[in-house]
Amino acid sequence: MIFEWQYSTPEAEGMDSEVLAGIDDYLKQKRYRLVNSVLVVRNGKIVFEHYYNKFNEGSRNNIKSIWKSILSITTGICLDKGIIKSLDVPICAYLPEFAQNNHMYHKAITIRHLLTMSSGIYWNGGIHYHCPLMTQMMKTDNWVSYIADAAVNNYPGTKFIYKEWDVILLSAVLGRAVGGTAYDACSKFLYEPLGITSGVWPQSPDKVSYTVYKGEENSDLCARDLAKIGQLFLNNGVFNGERIISEAHVRQAVTPSEAYSGYGYLWWLFDGGFACRGFGGQEVSVYPADGLVTVIQATATPSGKAYHDVNDVIRRSLK
């Protein structure tokens, strides 16, 4: 069944239209010139949708690390379908590079540790989105082997460190599990059912799908597509009447991990909700108790930026 967004007035959905109308002035006052879109969905209906910088409802903006949350959803679907037997399976079952006894902790790293950014593998993120470790890895022919040569500083599952290594390995695991790439799984199991169109994610020489730092234009999505991701999780895994991912996995994905209370399975957690977030101000925020999904997109710069406070304005419109 083809999905089409329904529209409603803010008042009909229990929101104050005057407060929402003030978002434009708020962006000007804060000099948020790089914001390209603000979309608000309540009770499954669009109640506010404004675009800036010549963007419109069809304009596609790079999602940056929102990709991580999308990869998390894809992992959950693969688990539901039995393609992955358990999140506690060691990654060496899929990645033989981690079964070579290069490090005594390698065989203890599980899929769950990748989802919670707690693999323990050494990471130095660099400054302003320029990471020397990533640059070095991308010059090699085998990204997984490169990461397998890195030191492991902490026992897996004990310490949260936000890093690209874990999502690269997760993408590699998904690709090996489906006999293709992580993009193949995402496109078939998530994007197609939600009616989302995306460019094919680029691949490393060892066929690991990836988006951040390389081929980023292939992960561009419009605000309405991102709202579908938020609505899917707001509805506990159901979209447009179809079960896409199990409710049990959705709930676990937005439950604090043992390693860090502010993070689930590649989802950021905060008081009253959870979010996908990407560098430069990309954000999909979900407030379950309010039946609310918000999307913010912006043009990223090397110094980065966040616009969480725009959500505060949106929530002030709730009656």
C-alpha cells in the first residue's frame, strides 16, 4: 500500500499554531542560517513543514550519522528474520579477521557491543570531523583487517566510546550475514516497505557498505523520509499498518545500554524521548508520550552545529 502523509492543523492535534509559526523568527534570531528544514508530525500527521535555503519537500539533505540508527534498525529486522541468530553472537562468527587471535578480547566482541558502541577497540576521533584513523583505513584494501589490527583498550561491553569502527564492523557483519551488503538489507527490509528512495551506499574494497566520510551524497534523504523513520519507532515498529520490525527490538533499541545511560542501539536517549543524530545538525527526535516526531536538517560545516533548542520551541506549542 502506497503511503501518503496526511496533514492537519496544529490546533486539531493539540498544538498552538502561533508558537509553531514563531519558529521562523526563532531561527533568524539565533542566526541559524544553515537550517534547511523543520518538520513536525503529531499523531501521524504533518502539522508544520517549513523549508529554507531554496529547499522544498523533495529536497534531499545528507543524513550523516543518522545512518547509524538506520543501520541499527536494519540489524533488528535481520534478527527478527533469523538472518542473525542473536545479538550476543561473537562477530568473529561473521568476520574471520577477528578469529585470528590478534587480541585476546577479539572473540568476546559481539553484535550487541557494536550496537552500543562498546567494542573496546581503540579510537581517536580527531578534530572537526577529520579523523586520521579513518583516513588511513580508507587507503587500505581491507577495512575489516585494518580495524582488526587496532588495539583493544577495554573489555567489550564495559565502556561506551562513540566511534566509527563499531558501525563499520556492524555493516560488515550485516553484509556477510545476508550474502551481500548492509545496503542490500536496508533497501529490501526497511527502505522499500517505507517507500524511501536512496542512492546505493558506496563500498570499501572489501565490500563493506558505508556512508560517512565517503560517498556521503548517496545517503541523502528528504525530511519526510526521515519522519518515516521516527514514526516507525513511535509506533513500536509498525508503519502504514505493516509490521516492519518487532516491538521487542524497538523497545530494546531505545533502552539505555549497560555501557552508557544516554545511548541505546545506535540511538541517542534523553528525558522523554530518543533521537537519531548526525553531524552538522541532522536530527530525528521522537517523543512517545506526546505522539510527536520532529525532523531538523541543515548544511553541515567542518566545525559542526546542533539545533536541539529548536525542539524546545516545538514542544512549547503542546497544549
